[in-house]
Amino acid sequence: MELSSSILLTIALAPLVGCLLAGFLGKQIGRAGAHSVTILGLLISCGLSFYVLYQITAGGAPVYNHNVYTWFEIGKYTASVGFLIDRLTAMMMVVVTFVSLLVHVYTIGYMADDDGYQRFFSYISLFTFSMLMLVMSNNFLQLFFGWEAVGLVSYLLIGFWYKRPTAIFANLKAFLVNRVGDFGFLLGIAAILYFLGTLDYATAFASAPTLVGKTLAITQHVQWDAATVICILLFIGAMGKSAQVPLHVWLPDSMEGPTPISALIHAATMVTAGIFMVARMSPLYELSDTALSFVLVIGATGALFTGLIGIVQNDIKRVVAYSTLSQLGYMTVALGVSAYAGAVFHLMTHAFFKALLFLGAGSVIIAMHHEQDMRYMGGLRKYMPITWITMWVGSLALVAVPFTSGFYSKDAIIEAVGESHRWGSGYAYFCVMAGAFVTALYTFRQMYLTFHGKERFTVVEHHGHGHHDDHDDHGHHKPGELAHAPHESPWVVTLPLVLLAIPSLLVGFFTVGPMLFGGWFGGAVHVNEVNNVLGEMGAHFEGAAGMALHGFSLFGPFGLVLLAFAIQTYIYLFNPSVADKIKSALKPIWVLLDRKYFVDDIYFAIFARGGVALGRMFWKGGDAAVIDGVLIDGSASMIQRIASGVRRLQSGYLYHYAFAMILGLILLLGGYWLIGQ
Amino acid sequence: MFNHLLSLLIWLPIAGAVPVLLAGSGRPNLARWLSLLMAILTFAVSLFLIPQYNADVGGMQLAESHVWISALNVHYSLAVDGISVALILLTTFVGILVIIGAWDVIQDNPHQYMAAMLVLEGLMIGVFCATDALLFYVFFEAMLIPMFILIGIWGGPRRVYATLKFFIYTFLGSIFMLIGLIYLYLKAGTFDLHTLATLPLTLTEQSWLFFAFLIAFAVKVPMVPVHTWLPDAHVEAPTGGSVVLAAVMLKIGGYGFLRFSLPIVPDASAQFAWLVILLSLIAVVYIGYVALVQEDMKKLVAYSSVAHMGFVTLGIFIGFMLVRQFGNTDAARLGMQGAMVQMISHGFISGAMFSCIGVLYDRMHTRMIKDYGGVINVMPWFGFFYVLFAMANCGLPGTSGFVGEFMVILASFSANPWIAFFAAFTLIIGAAYTLWLVKRVLWGDVTNSHVAEMKDINGRETLVLGAFAALVLIVGIWPEPLTHLMNSSVTQLVQLLAVHKV
């Protein structure tokens, strides 16, 4: 059955209505009203998204591609707002609305004591609307709208606790770094309009082959390949939004936002927008091996080197954040070897298990009364079993233990890189293999520090003044001192954990066949035959179970995971002092990782301080000194000087004037006489 | 009434200023209500332009013409095209909001303040209607008088320096235009703009005239390097003065390029388009950095205005490259539309930003950024509007600030990717100065006891900010009606770009 535009509009607008009601009438409808109305909006949106997915995959609905209204129409250029619903979009809609719905429910528990309760629900619904506009778009204008709108909500949510200096620093930083990406992205869109004359996806992709052989004049003698320029510019946008090196610096700081946001925006959905975008633009990327190699190298670098930082983090959320950076690198690597389906597949499985890990971390943070430092945790498994088990499920998926969802997607990526012959794939293969080891190192370390080993906190009961669940109450306590014993979180928190654990464990097993090797995405993803590494792998594919059994091979990534498991188990369960010994033995490396390769410091010095210094120079030197000082006030004072000089001539004495007249007369007559001669 | 709709629009607010003045200082409320009535009436009359002006046909419509000075063949002739209609609607709309905005803020002689505002409004509408160059010049110069009074009387402590700077700057600029107009009159025997557009001129003549016009309008826009009057004028002007200055008066510079430079000296404009484009890009990048380090909120927004107006001049003059070098008239139309939308949108956003600063200033009596901090804690509704307008100032899609810049950047790329590169830099630097301002003023904990005592916006302020917000969002979400209104006129202007006079 054909999809109707009213259904699609309802999916997109239901969260927006929820946002407006919770935002503007928050006081009137109260806390329960705010979460009811936004969750209702999400329920509608999520239910209809599942319906759309069903119609597209099983119901025989054709791809939907229609405009809703014209945004502008100038000459041959038109821009519209419209929807393109194919399998890629339908899958993204389900992932976005499903995770968002669970995060909405989870928020009821996590933000229960926060003053900004209604505002928070309003923001996350606004985010869902923006993200849906992004993935449902059928043109570059609306894509850019969604792209920037999710950036706005991210800005608002990172700075949600606006009294914290770190939060309002982080949100400004996030917005600006994203803007650097958007700068490239916008130029990429401009390049598409220039070369292809349209902002519409379908028209642009249809005429994409005409790009071959076209060049863009960078200088009079330098010509760049059109497709390469377009793809790299667009990818710069993805580097901002999907936090790829070197624009990754904003994502760890974004952990200043409340945890539900870290799960929804900074793990499951928004940061994967760049991955989605490149997959969507696959007809363009397939035209440029150079651009794909660029994508590959950037992604591989991020996959390994940001993961390494995760090993030295002590903040439970930051470990997950660096893990996200690393996993985004994996997805980008998959894009770089033309395994778009693999990237999107990993995007989906990652959305489930990473949202699970973040929400689990949030559950721990609630139990620890907003203590996030893992050095003051330990042994929590007996206090919060549901959180403990579900987080293990997420962790196993993250480290890609065979049969979990994460295994199917990550192992496919590693294998695809191995199959690829694209420039940079050797480096990438090393990075993703080493990355698998690193992932296991930080993941097991995190799990052991949090849930196992000795308790490193003490319960100090005598502080009996009742509001220990406030977000800023940890200032009253010494680190590691709790007012109450930790306890399992309420059902609104644990239910989403369980509901996310199920797909984290199972979705890969059931979907790997069709999604990766069965051409499930159909026309939504385009791969040239020579680049089709997934197709080659598909020839040897013997079903999900076979793939998993094959994955137990000790000579593959699983061997590295086991090695990491053995190391971390020894260190954190049996001999914790080893960790400190390693740390002091490898001090320079530890410092390098702890300072995040000094990238933040360098950026801050060059761009923030440098920008302000440059601005001050322009202002004081250019505007104040040259233009105003010399030209404006200078000419004013010059006129004054001339005037005061000339004024002396008008002395008012008659004999001065008489003298001047006589002098003039002599000169005049003398002049005539000279000319007469 | 429709035969003289334009005259009515010009003279209604000017005539309306008389009873407002007569109300005297003894009856301030009468003066306020009368002026509000006049402003609303003018706005209501201007709404008739929408049905009366046929946007599909385009061209100059609703023409009126009477002999004014027969000895010099000067005519009182008025007509509007789609662009003028849009700008007139902007003027009459802002006219209402500044009167509401000044309601009980202006306590000294409110009747004079309101009267000056009404006169100013009429004169600005006159500028947008005049099709006789001398009539244009008269309105153009006369406008300075009420603005001079507004800043000079109700301004801040350095108002004398600011008014003199403002007056001399703009007056000096327009003198060159007057010389140019006299030269044209001596050649053509008329000041009629339509006739002047068809007057054959050599390239040398055109070049001299081009620079005469450029100086006049560059000061008004203002373009680098003749922009330094603007920060001073804004800082000293009362809120309403700043709003009108930024929202409408700056547009007259951009409008002047359309009415004078493009039709009368097309070849010289094409030859020196690179200069205007270069100055526009300097405005975006250089002024962006200058805005970043401002310590005074009003100066920051004033510099931001200069940067944003760079897109207006860029969008207009990029058309010459596109049409003459590449024959790409559609991209030229895109750029020109972008410039026009940017003019309207900047009217909303800068007006709103200055209104926001006015709200803060009325409570704290300081414009220094360092005196604020954590305002969101005590003024959440104000914070909502402030963030909205800040985002519009950053050019966030969905707000009007995005539309024009988007179009201009797309069009520029078709001319030269490097132009688009520098223009798009506004995405970064614009966000940096705007959001850093927001961070220091709005976010954070309450920094001092004065901030703690601030009260959230009242009904009157909500009305003003809400009206601006509605327009920012409407144009941002659906710009098609606005671009349709101006489409025929823009198409005709782009045709002019290709016309060779030599």
C-alpha cells in the first residue's frame, strides 16, 4: 500500500506538538502533563514509523518521494520541503523514534528531581522532530535544516544545567566545532547546486554521472575533480556532526549534558547523522575514490586513537563517550570501503547497545547520587542487578562477542576493510583490528571498576537532611561518601534498559543476512560493482549462526578481545596495583592520552585565544587607529588645525588688511607685467 | 484612495506627527496613544499594497506624478515595485513596534520623540517610493534630521560626538551623490530615474558616477571602511533609534544600489563589482572578528549588522559576475533574491536584537557585557526570545537569517568558490560572536545582586519581541511568499545587469 503524506507528516510533527505543549504550557500542564504529552507524541511517531517500515519492507509500498511545499522557486532553482521514504529512511525512523521513546520514559526517572523537567521534555521532543526532518528529507535544503536544528537542540541540552560553567563552555564549543563542519557542508551543497543544478536528491543522483570529468578551478592552474570536491566538502559536515578526527573534540565535553541526552543525541542518533548522510549520498561518493580514501583514513584514525583515550578515563560517562567516538570511526571506515550497508548496520546495532550503555551508566549515576567517578564505585552488582546484567549485555555487544548484535556489524566492517583494496585500507585494517583490542580493554575496565571488585565508597548515614538526590548535592560530600546505600533504579529507568538489551543481543542475528548481504537497502544505497566488498563477502556467507561460529576464531578480533579480557580480569579482579604500576611505567603515554593528545589545548590556544587576539588587533588597530584615528578624527583635527591657522589671518586689524591688499595689488600688477613681457 | 496610496503612506505619519506634537509634554499618554494610532493606521494602509500591487506583472506600479519644480523639470513622482513594497511593509511594521517599545521608556518629552519617529517613518517610505532622483535625494537627506534629533536628544552620554559623526559621515557621502545627480541632470535634462536608466554614458562617465553613488550608499549600508559611524551611533542612540537605524535605514543603502548604480551605470558597476564583492567579504570576515571582541552589547550587534549587510552588497554585485562572465541569470537572480531577503530579515533580527538590549538596558542601565551573567535565571521568557534571535543572527535554518545568506552563498559558489568560501565563514564567526555574547549574558549563575533583581519581560515587551519572533520564524520556515512578491522585480533587475551602455 502506498504511504500517505498525512502519516508521514504526523510522524514528523507529533513530537513537535509535544515539544510546544511541554515548552510553552509547562507550568499549566505540570510535570505529569509534560511527560505524558511528549511521550504520547513519541508513541504515535514510533508506532507509525514501525508501520512505515512494515509497509516498505513487507507491505509492498513503493518508495515515497514527494514535496510538501515549495520553499523558494527562483528561475530554474527550486527548494522544497518534502519526504523521501525508502528502506534506509524507514530504518532510521524506527531507530530514532524507538530510542527516543525509551529515553523519554527513562527521563521520568532520571530527571525526577530536576527543576527543568518540562523544559527537558520539550527539548528532547524538539530533537526528535529535528532528527526526523533530517532523515526523512528528500533534498539538501531540508537536510541542512535538520542538520543544524539537531545542532541547536544539542547546544541547548549540553547547556541544560546552565549554571555550571563547564556546561556552558561545552555547549558553546560543541556548537562552534559543529559550525566548522557545517561550513564545509554548506559549501558542499553549494557545489552540488553549481554542478548539478538542483537541491533535490533524486534529480541530483540521477545526474551524478555527469560529474565525471568535470573540474572546479581552485586557482588558474589547479583544477580539482568535481565529485571529489563535493564529497569531501559534504564529509567535512559529517566530521563535525559525527565527531570525526580532527573535529571530534566537542563530543567528550558534551557529556556535561544530562545522561539521557548523551544516550539519545550523543550516541544513538544525532552523531550518526553524518554516517547516514554519506550512505544516503552513496551515488556521489562512488564517483570519487579519492574522497572515499579520505573518509577511510579519517575514520580509521578516529577508531583507534580516540579509543585509546577511553582507557585512561575515570568518569563512567566519558569512557562511553570515547567509545562512541571510536565506534563512529568504525562506521566511517565502513563508508570509506564502500560498505555503506555495513556502516548503517553498525549504526543501528550501535544505537541500541550504546544507548543501553549510556542509560546504564546513568542508572549507576543515579544510584551513586550523581557521582560519576569510577574510582569511587566498585562492587555495585549486588545493589543493582538489572543494571549490571543489561550493561554486561551492552558491553558484550560493544566488544563484539559472537552472536551479539555488535559482533555482526563490527566483524563485517573489519572483514570488509580486509577485503578492500582502496588506498588507505591497509592502515585502516590495522586501526580497526587494534581498535577491537582497545575497545575490549576500556570496556572490561569500566565494567570491573563499576560493578566488580571491592566497594570503594562508604555510606555515611548521619547526613539526614533529605535532599540528597539534588544534582548539586555531591558538593556536600567528600568523593566516595554516600548518604544512602546505592539501590536499583525505578522501573522507568530499568525498563528501557531491558528493552534496549533485547535488540542489542538479538537484532544482529536476525537482520545480518538481509541487511548486509541480501541487498535489503535496495536502491537507497548505491555501490559500484568493483567496490562491492560486501557483495564479495556475501558469496561466502553461510547464515548468521555460521558467521558467529566462524567469529570464535582466536586468530581474528575475538582473540584480541579474549586477550584484553584476560589482562583486565587479572588487573582489576586480582591485582589492582598493576594498573598503577603500568601507569607510572608508561607515564609519558599516559599523560598524552590523559590530555587527549593536547588537541583541545592546541585548538583553544589557536582558535579561541588567537581569534580573540586577532579580533582585538583588527578592532584597535584597524577600526580605532586607522579608520577612526587617522581618517575620521584625523581629518577632523586637520581641518581644525588648518582652520586655526587660517583664522590668524583674520586678525581684525585694518592695517593688516590694507597691507594684504597692497601686497595683492603688487603681485597682480607684477604678474600682468611679467606675462606682458 | 488607491490612486494616491503611496502619497498617503508618506504623508499620513508625517501629518500624524502634528497632533502628537500638539498633545504637548503635559499629556504624554495622549501623545503615546495618538502616535500608536497613527503608526497602526499607516501599517493598515500599507497592507493595501499587497492586493494593489500585482506581483506577477512586476515593474513599477501605483505610479503618481506631479510637476514639483517646473524650472528644473523636477517631478514629485512615486511608484513601487515588489522590493519597495517589501521594504515599505518592513518600515510600517517596525514603526509600530518602536512606538510600543518606547512607551514608558521615554519619559522626557515623549510627544517629541514619538513625533520624530512618525516623521522619520514617512520620510523613509518616501525614499522607497521616489522615482525622481531629486525627490529621492530630498527624502534621503531629510531622513537625517529626525534621526539626528532622536540620537542628539534622547541619546547616551557621548551623543554629541555620535550625532556629529553620523551626520557628517552620511552627509559627506550624499554630497557626492548630489554632484553625480547634477551631472546627470545636465546631460539628460531630467531627474526621472527611468529616463536616466536609458541615458547613454561612456565608461569614464559611468566610473565617476559609480564612485559617487558608491560613497553615498556605502556609508549608508554601511560598508567597510566607512562603517565606523554605526557602532558609535548605535551605542548612543535610544533603543527605538537603534531599532529604526538597523532595521530600516541601513536598507536604504542597499536599495540605493538597486535604483541608481545598477540601472544608470551598469558597465562601471560591472567593472568595479570585484571591489564591492571584496569589501563585502571583508565585512563578513574582518568585522566578524571585530564583533567578537566587543565589550559593549550594542557595539557587538552594530558590528554584526555590518557583517550581515555584507551579504546584501555581495548578493547584488555577484550578479554582474554571474551574468556577464557566465551567462547564469538564474544564479544571479538567486543571489539578488538572497540580498533582498537578507535586507528584510536583517530588519527583523537586528530590530529584535536591539529591542532585547533595550530590555536589558532599561533594567540595568548598562550595556557592558561584563555587568551581566546568568540573566536566564531571573528572566526565562526573555531568555527564550534572546536565544531565538541569537540563533537567527547565526543564520540557523528555520529562521529568516538563514534564507538570504543561504541564497547568496549558493549563488556566489557559481561565480567563484572562493567567494562562497569567505562568505560562508560567517557560519563560524557569526556563531562565535553571537553565542559567546549569549553565554556571557544569559547563561551561568547569577553574577551580581543587580541581575538577581531583574524582572522578566512585561506584556508590552513580550508583544514587541513576540511580533519580531513571529516574523523571523515565518520567513524562515516559508520564504516563498516573500520571494514571490519580489520575484518579477528581481528578474527585471537581473536583466539590467546584462545591459551594456557602451
